[in-house]
Amino acid sequence: MKRKGTETRPAWYVRDRLVVRLHDPNTLVIRVPLDRREPLLEAHPETFGVPPRMEAHHKIEAYLDHAEPSAVRTAIEMAREMQR
């Protein structure tokens, strides 16, 4: 993975495709396959969400202030694998 982004909004990419980016101090944006996004949302509704601006994209938000760490790790791993 390659680190890009800025000091306040770091991001990590594989093959120039986003894997994960810090959106704000409490929110990560994670790129996940669309077919696996809904199961993540259903299994971890307190951890993940999809704002309207992301509905058409392969992205999900993780809310770090009440996220389940293992679920976030799983989503990041999905994102990394998706870029291979």
C-alpha cells in the first residue's frame, strides 16, 4: 500500500486505487465491493454507513467513535484485496 493524501486527511492506495482515507478525525472512508457492502451495513449498523453522496460508489464510512475494530479491519482487508 502507498500512503497519499495530506497530513490531516491521509489515504492509502493500492495501484492508485483508494483503499482507505481518513475523512475527519472520527470517520474513515473505505472502498469495498458493492456486493459486500450491504452485508457489512446489516451486520454492523453502528460501525458503518453510506451517506447519499456515496451510494453509487464502492465506498462505505466507518464511524470510529463507536466502531467495532474487527469489522473495520475486515472492511479494509476487503478493500485491499479488491485492488489486487
